[in-house]
Amino acid sequence: MRRIDVIGLGFGIFIAGGLIYAILLLTGMDNIQAGIWSQAVLITGLIIWILTYVFRVGSKSMTIHQQMKDYQDAFIQKRLEEMSEEELANLLDEEN
């Protein structure tokens, strides 16, 4: 994620909190209750986002893991393409 994306996301969350607060005020809640509920909604969203991040880390489905796997696969493929028929046969014999 680029720096500008993080800034935009933070600004979006800030605006969303203000909108939730304004909507709650318009529905007839007092200032304190609207503030508490808007914070509760934002904190709940933050906790859910953190849990999805922890899940991606645990399942190794993050971008860096995928990039590393793709690089290793490409490296092995290139090495296999550079090998002669004799070297490939020797490698297969070693495997068996």
C-alpha cells in the first residue's frame, strides 16, 4: 500500500466517523450518545480490519509471500530450462 493510499484511507475513516455522528444526531440522539455510538462503530470496524490482517498473516496470503513464491518458482523454472538433457536426467535419477 502506498503512502498516499494510507493517507486517503485515514481521511476516509475520519469522514466516515463524522458522517455516522451526524446521522445519529439527525435521528434524535443527544451529543454524548451519538459520540459513543459513532466511536463504537469505528472501533468495531477497526477490530474487524485488524482480524482480517491477522488472518492474512497467519494463512500467508499476503502480497509479499505470494511475490516470494512467484520469484522462487520462476527461478527454479529458469534453472531447469538452462540445464542440458544429461543434467536433467542426472537430477531425475537423484530424486528416485
